[in-house]
Amino acid sequence: MPLAGHEIALNCVSFTFMVPFAVSAAGTVRVGQAVGRGSAADARASGWAAILLGAGFMLCMAVLLATVPGTIARWFTHDAAVVGAAVPLLMVGGAFQFFDGVQVTATGVLRGLAITSPDSPPICWATG
């Protein structure tokens, strides 16, 4: 029963993670293109848009997982013991959804800025 509950929770949080993960990839491309054009304003706007979109989606998913975990678990099974095992795990998953969404989209934005390690040199914007 615990393994089945874990599988339900892992399936749900992995499924929701795919949206900000995709937004992260798009943010990487848009920020990288803005950097290539030398447009700090476009890079900033693209980066914040990606982070806010990923965070906003995951905030919605966190609320959903935390408020109706029993309903979500029953989408997978009608076994009361499995649902009982899944509910607390879905609530834990809901607790970290927002932060997971922010970190993955922010990582994509930093990748677009070519900041991939603590030793990465700062970007020098062309003037003129």
C-alpha cells in the first residue's frame, strides 16, 4: 500500500513539473536570443515572464494538491488504503511545488544568460 501511494504522489508531482520545465527551456531560448541581440530589457522581460509563468502554474498546482488530495488519489484507484497512503504524500508534494517551479524556471533563465556556474563571467552589454 505505501508503494502504491508513493507512486500516485510521484506521478502527480512529476506530471506538474513538466510545465515549468518546458517554460524553463523556452525562457532559456528567449533570454539567450535577447542577449545575442544585446537587449538587456528584452532579456529581463523574457526572464521574468518565464519565472512568473512557471511559479504561477506551480502555485495553482500546489493549491490543488494541498486542498483536494483525496480526489486526486481516487482518480488513480478506489482502494481506500492506497488513497489513504497517497493523501499525505500529495500534500507534501503540494508544499514544494511552488519552489520547484521557481527553481527550474530560474535555472533556465540563468542558462540563457550563460550563467551556468559560480565562476561564469558577467554579461557585458554592448553600448552604442
